[in-house]
Amino acid sequence: MQRKFLIMNLAHRRFRSLKQVHCLLTMIVCLFLQISVSVLSEKMYATEPAATATAFVKTATEKQSEQTKNTMGVVAADCKKCHPAEVATWMKTVHFQSPDLRLYKFEGNTIKYATAMGLTSADLLADSICADCHATKAIRDGQVKVISGVSCEKCHGAAGGDEGWLNRHQSYHSSMPIPRADETPEHRAERIKACDNAGMIRSSNLYSLSKACFNCHLVGNEKLIAAGHKAASAFDFVSWSSGEVRHNFLVNKSDNADAPSLWMERTGGNSENRRRMKFVVGTLVQLEKALRLRAKASNPAVIPQLSGIIAAANGKLTQINAIAPTPEIQKVTMLITPMFGTLFAPLPTDKETYTKAADEVATQTKLFAETHDGSTLAGLDSMINQLPPHYSQQYQDKYLKN
């Protein structure tokens, strides 16, 4: 009997020891998993150090180089992970197809323009002026290469680099993944500031978004224009952003909203007011960009084309000011109208004159964007309604025709 009791006691102790060992192993595994998740979360979601302020003003070449250097591309950034509907919509557009239509096919106008610029077919797929607008460039294997069509980062800014905005814009907590709705106001303010410092162009920034468009839809290279390239496409910020390239799926991935859905959710803004703001801001930016190109122009054949764009934009602003007057637009029209006497004639002072005017237009545009929300601009609806959503012929043939 004693022997039986002794055996049972030993067995019980052994079982208790095994149970303790099992608990200890479980604790170790849990601790390991917790550390692993923490490390992965930090890499995937933690807000990175704020971008440092530069001590100098970058030139256009330096900015372009920085853009290329920090561009990741849709695949490398895995944009479809969080934005599947947006990427799918983009893949239907001429923006996506642009390299195939303009760069890979070395024929027609492509040959004409490339020859005028001294470019080969291989150059078009590298660091060329053509790829600047008809593609997205990035550094791959130590060389600048075309990696896709006109993509997310062409409009929203290069996302990579040590101080890039890619991880920051989806980080709703400093050290762990949490839903967007649970982000604190304080963390959001820091996150937005970090993204802005890193060069992200968010949907609320109509001025910078519009500038990104006009950087390509207005052309100032005189050699390229002399070869027959248009100085401007028939681009309108409201019309084009409301049509083929619209991609407002963030809140509802099955509904392409008329305005950025997260922006509407956060601000209470609506598509009507946003269209009015886009109409005015887009026209102001078109004027600013044309003035900057006019400041550099010297070719007598190019100056009238750029001056015509300035005159047209100022004419539209004059109409806007008559219907829905604001101090900012009034100042711009009062600045530009007196310049018409010499607008179409080259003068030695052109660079100073038009650069100064462009700077003032930029100042007034930013002030307008900060001061107004579109709610007092309902009188412009009759003008805006004449601008239906824009779709390219390729898009219409493939997706809009039965």
C-alpha cells in the first residue's frame, strides 16, 4: 500500500513539474511573439523621425533628383495592400498606359520629339524629359529607369527614403497597429505634420495637387514646342480630376465618391463646395505656372502661346470675380490686367517681371485656399456645370461604349 502511494505521489510530482515546464514554455513563446509583433509593428506602423529642415532652397533639378531617388513605385510600395480599388481604377487610365503609348512605341510624334531633343529610344525609358511627364521614374540597380505609368507618387509626392511618408501616412499609433478611428487627435496632428514635412501631397492640399497636374499639362521647353509639341493640353483641373482619374474609395472601397471620402468624413465638406474650390484654385495655378514659363521664354514663336494661356486664365478669373468676388482674385486680376500691353512682346526685364507676378499669384492662391471652403461660391456653378467629367478617347472606347 505504501509502495502504491509512493508511486502515485511521484507521478503527481512529475505531472506537476511537467505542467510547470509547459507553463514556462508557454510564457516564453508568448513573450517571444509579443516582442516579434512589437518589432514588426514598429517597422510597419510606427511614426518615423520627423523630416529635418533643409538649410537651403532646392533648385528644380535637385527637387527632380530627390523625387526620383525617393520614388518607390506602386509595386515596391505595395499600394494595393491598402488601396486596391484605387490601384484597379488607375490601371484603366491613360496615366497607367502612357509609357506604352508614348515611350515604348518609338514611332510617329514620339520619334519627332525625341529627335528634336537628341534622345534615343533607350533614353526615353531612362532619365529623359519625356519620361518626366509620361511615366514614373525611380532609381533601380543604380540607374534612373521608367518603372510605371503616371502613378500615385507623381501626384502625391515621392514616398520613400529615410524620411519618407509611406509608413507615416498609415500609422495611427506610435508603436502598435490600431484602426484609423482609434487614433488620438494629438497623434493625428503629429502624423499629418510629419507627412507634410516628408513631401506628401494630401487630398486636402488643392494648391499642390493642382500644381502637380500643371507641371506636365503646361509645357515650357522651347525646343520641344518648336518641334510641334503643344504648349498646353486642353486640361481643366475640375473636369479631369472628376472623370477618368477619380479614385475616392478610401472610406467605401466599392464606391468612387465625387470627392475624397476621408476628407469629407473628417471635415464635413461636400463635393459641390470642393468643385468650386478646384475651379478657382486650378485657374489660379494655371496662371501662376504660365507666368513662370513666360518668365523663362525667349523664343518669339513660343511667347505668344504662353501669353495666350495667361490671358485666358486671367479672363476666366475676371469672370469668376464678377460672379463671386473675393479679395484674393481681385488682387490677382488687378495685377495681371495692366501687363497686357507688353505680354506678347519679349523684353529684357521679362524674367523679373513675370517671376514676381507668379510669386504674388502663388501667395494669393494659398491664401484663397486657406480662407475659403467653397460655400460662398455657389454663383460659379453655372460655369462649372459646363465642364463635364473628362475621359480620354482610349478610356471611352474600352469602358464607356456598349
